[in-house]
Amino acid sequence: MLGRKRKVRIETERMTLRLPGHGDYREWASLRSSSLEFLTPWEPSWATDHLTRKSFTNRVYWAQRSVNNGNAVPVFLERREDKAILGAITLDNIRRGPAQAGTLGYWMGQRYARHGYMREAISALVHYAFTVLDLSRVEAACLPENAASRGVLEKSGFKYEGVAQSYLQINGRWRNHVLFANLRGDRRGKTDVG
């Protein structure tokens, strides 16, 4: 028996975080294409069919399946004033049981970078993870030299936890990443000793 289709809609001050839809293809492909040089240093190499409609259709189906199965929450950042797609953020690799954790990944179109949208989206999705999904930990990783990503994570309440060697293949090379985490009811640095 198929599970009920779940909807994800998270409202922030300026945006709606929502699942991608088939009608988003042209705007998404245009934004990704125009941001190629901006995104290339920070992302895995794109497959040859990355910007095709078929690949996007698979992405839309994957997003809905992931939400229905409770594995991920992949959402687009849609600016409320004009319905423009600004980028995307995904809470992926959701682990239940003793971990109650997930991993955050995100990208922003070049023309929308440095306007505080991603910080707003991260804060909203982390709040959703803690309050709706009942997660205890949200993790994120970025390249050490990605000052913008490190800054937005730190401003969003994430704390540095260390370095993962050869963590992901970025732009065709295995790269070390710095690891961050945001904990519900963060107790790091606190003790029960009175």
C-alpha cells in the first residue's frame, strides 16, 4: 500500500520552502546554468544530463519519494514577492533510532547570493527538523576555503566539529571538508557540575 503524499511547506520572512514541481524545470535549469561558474568550485561535477528535463523530472520524483519515506526534505527556496526560485536546500540522510540526525546541503543561485536568503532558509529548515521531524542533530560540511558557507553555518547556530578527510568528490577531486553540527538544546561546553 502506498503511503499518503506528504506536503512540505515552510514559510520564512521572505520565502516559501517547498518541494520542487515539474513546472519549475525551466527556471531551475536557467538558474543552475547561469550560476555554473559560481557553483563549480563547491559542488560535485555535474552529470552530462544534469540540466535536462528528464534529469529534473527524476529529481522531482525523488524529492516526493524521499519526503514520503522520511529519508529527506529537499526544498526549493521560492521568494514570496515574485515566486522566483533562488536556490535549494536539502535535509538528507535522515537517520532515526538512537541517532535522530540528518545532513544539510544547499546551493544558491549566484544573483541571489549574499542577501541573507540562505541563512533564513537554514534557520527555518533546522527549526522544522527539530520541531516537526523531532531530530536531535543536524550536520553540515563544506570545503575549508568556502568562507561564505562556513559563515552562514556559524551564523545559523552550527558549531565546528572537525575535519573529514576525502569526504566528498568536488569538481572531480576528493576533498577534505570541515564538519559542523547544530544540536537541539545544544549542551556543548556545559556541564552538570554545580
